[in-house]
Amino acid sequence: MSGTHKQHPSRVSPVSDRAESAVLKSAAPRTGTVLAFDFGERRMGVAVGELELKLAHPLETVNVGSDRERFARIEQLVAEWRPVALVVGLPMYLDGREHELSRRCRNFARRLRARFRIDTYLTDERLTSHAATLALADAGVRGRRQKDMLDQVAAQQILETYFAGSHEAA
């Protein structure tokens, strides 16, 4: 959200077989729609934004049982929004070490890139769930309503981190 400040440096890296830790290059698109994902084993938040305006909005929480159903829903979103890039949050500990879920997120990002043939980036997602919780509480959203919206607002935070990183690298 535009009112929240980042408490950590943004880290954006393209998903590639050769160098997952490479910094985003200026060859990345500068205009167009971007979809971002807050990957979770049970739920996955999705956000949408525009590169040129650097605005991100929560879109939905995908809450399906199987990988096949999850990718079917993502395929519908890709067809609807026609993104020029995809962003996946990469869980990290505050000290910079990768989280246990990081490997699964990298795999998910590689599968997105291979399936949809769209540039896919990993973005440090430290503190995004915390920031999402605070943003929702500030908006008066609490309890069950907050739980239902938390993942998609976290995806919005991930996309805002990506926008901040791509802006700095351009």
C-alpha cells in the first residue's frame, strides 16, 4: 500500500535457469499489466497492477485443492488480464536466509514461466504479510474478513515491492 513504508531493502530477481539471483535488467517491460502471487500451500493471494503507473490492487485469493485446479484458475487470470510479467513472492527470514517454503516458491515461479511463456520474477516478500495485516486493520477489516483477504493484500504488497525494485533498477 502506498502509505506503508518498507522496512527491508527490496530484492527483485528474474526466474531463470542460469541465474535466479540476477538483478532485474532494464530490458524488462516498462508498461503493461503484472500479476503477482503470494504462494501458499493451501491458499494463494493474487494481485494485479500496472507497470507504468506502479499501482497494485488485491485481486483474489485462490483457494483450491489440487495443483491442476490452481493452474486452471491462473490460466483464466492470465487470459483475462494478459500480463507482461508475473511476480512470485520469495519467503525470506529477516536475516536474509531463505525460508523452508522458498524452494517451493522458486519451483512455482519456474512452472509459471514454462507454462505461460511470460517473464517471471521472484521478489523478496519479507514483512508483506505483516504489512497486509496492518493495512487491513487500518481499513477496519478484522477477524474472518481479514483472513479471507490477507493473502491477496499480501500479494499486493509483493507487487508494490516489485514495482519499487524495478523502478530503482531502470
